[in-house]
Amino acid sequence: MAKREVRNLLVGLDIGTTKCVAVIGQVMPEGGVDIVGHGEHASRGLNRGEVVNIDATVQAIRRAVENAEHMANCRAQSVYVGLSGQHIQSGNSLGLAAIRQREVTDRDVDAAIETAKAIPMPADRRILHVIPQEFVIDGQRGIQDPVGQYGVRLEANVHVIHGSSSSIQNLSKCVEACGLRVDRLILQHLAAAEAVLLPDEREAGVVSLDIGGGTSDIAVFKGGAIRHTAVLPVAGNHVTNDVAMAFRIPAQQAEEIKIQFGCALPQLAAAHEEIEIRGVGEGSRRLSRLTLAEVVRPRYEELFRFVRKELQRSGWYEAIPAGVVLSGAAVQMPGVADLAEEVFELPVRIGVPQQVTGIDEVVGSPAYATAAGLLLYGRHAQPRNDAARNSGGAGFALQRIGEWLKGNF
């Protein structure tokens, strides 16, 4: 079958603790992204966002990308990769620059941002993102685009995100071992927020909370700009572990029961509803769905209280009237949003990808927020002709084979 003529493709790769997701999207003329392929595979090579088994991670990436390629009927050459983990740190910084010609140019902006990047950090750290929050010209604050304005002194307030060089290199190595080039590493917080937040929410003050299997990623926006990011080591896998321990069942079965029958609020589960489970080394037995909910709720409540404490510690809790937007596979459980609203005492909604069309399974699910957000984020950072490389062809197929042989022999 001939490859269909699809151009301007982007590939996003969300490598999580429990699964690896690949999505392929076509950039539309109006600026949105049409999802034309997606694939996923169980991931066993990461722990809380960091690679602990290279072979298992490579296997998960390869299978997820192959599934997405098959659906989209194309070949991926380069990918935008999501990154998270407890090694991620961030902070705000101020940069200064003299305006050379009295009128601000791109060169002046770059100079101010460069000075803002010059923060002390250990040699084993690598800067991932430097995101402008606002610019100040001669004391005038709140300027988003200073180019063309007159003044003498330019200040740049930026948010700097950095991570462990070794963790970043390990993840990049796994992607490259699959014959793929890393277009850019993008913080998963930013990708999820790009997909689910509305402009009005960003302006008013909002938190994007993406709950995966190993970590919960927090991103705070105010005045249209990123203000704070954090990673918490409590997420969906902790709920699974609680279910497994409470009912003495394997983790895989606990995960299946959690997804199929789990409920974050006991009042939403009827006591007469029963679930059949198979214990280790024993026959099947039955338990009520209410009992399951009573195990699940405390862990979710603990997670949300940790997030609230982090927001209070950072000083942003009182500055987010738009509330919290939840995303990630772990927020699909009934009652999660209601419990979050109860703990945060703020408006809470479930976020699904915006500005994307195509496959309903992707565009209508909070589980794919990060993957879809990688495409949207990559759309802005896309180098010229980069997307066209993901369109397939015999020459590229031979190149992929050559790269695979080189990497394995």
C-alpha cells in the first residue's frame, strides 16, 4: 500500500512510568493539530519519571511509535519528548540589559534573557526551558513583547527549569536507540498545560495538575505566564499499591480493578455492588465496591493535600481564582474532581486536549493531555521543514534500518 501524502507532521512521545504513548499529528493551516495516529505500550523501564531500565524503556518506545506509525500510515523520524521526574527543579530569575539603540530589538531581548539564565547551579544540571514571564522597560512593568519600544534599561523576568544531565541523557539515549531524533525535550507540565488550559484561566490564575502513574506534575499560571512548577512523587501507582495490599492481590490485578471499579468518593459506590477478585494462591472471593472506594479515597485525598501544601508553600494558593484543572490517566476515576474540589476549596474541572481534532480516543480523554500538548508545544517551536521529515519514503526507511543496525551491532 502506498504511503498517503501527509505532510507537516509532528510526533509527540509521552514516556511515563506505567505506559509510553506516541501521537502523530498534522499541523492544520489555522494552527490546530489533527491527530492522525496514536499508539501506546506498557512501560516498565521508568520509576517516577527516571529511566531505571534502558532495554525496557527502548522496547516501550519502539512499540508505541510503531503502533502510531501503523495507524497514521507514515514513518516517524524525529519526536518531541515529554520529560518529568523528581530531578526537575525550577525558579524565577531576573535578567538586565542596556537598550543599545534606544529602541528594543530582538538582540536586546536575547541579551536580557541570557543574563537571566546565568544562575548558579551544579555542573551536573542542564537548563531545559527559559520562559519569559514579563519584561520591564525603565520601570514600566507588564510588557509581554518589548520589541520596538523605546527605553534605556530592559529587564526580563523569566522562569528557569532545569534537570539532571544524566537523567536527561538516559532518556535521550533510549529515544535515539529506536532510530529517532529528539527534536526537543519538553517538560510534561508545560505540555499538559498547553493542551488543557484556556487563555482566560491562564490570565486569571490557575493550576494545571497532571497525575500520572509515578508523579504528579504541577504548573501555576498567572497573568498569562508560567509562575511555578513542581513534581510530587505521589500518583496513580500509589493508589494501585494500596488496593493490592488491602486485598492481597497482585499489582496488575489491582490496577485492573482500580480502573474498572474504582471510585474516589464512597458515597458514589453502592454497598450492594460486588467485585470478584482472585487472591494469591487462593480461590476467588467477593468484596463490595464501597470497600474499594474506602481504600482509594484516602490516597487521593493525601495527594491533593500534598498539592495544596505545595501551592501554599510557594505562595500561589491565594492567587488562583480559576482553580485547578486536572489531567492524566489517574483523574478519570469517578469522584476524583469532586474530591479535589473538596480538598482545594477551589473550582476544579477535568481537562481534555484543546486545539486538537481527529481520533476521539485522544481528543476526548484527559489521559492524552500531555501527548497532545507535546504536539501543540512543538508546533510553536517547530524548525522549518522539520515536520516534513516525518512523512516516510523509501530513503528514510533505509536510514532507519541503518540506524538500527548501527545501534545494535
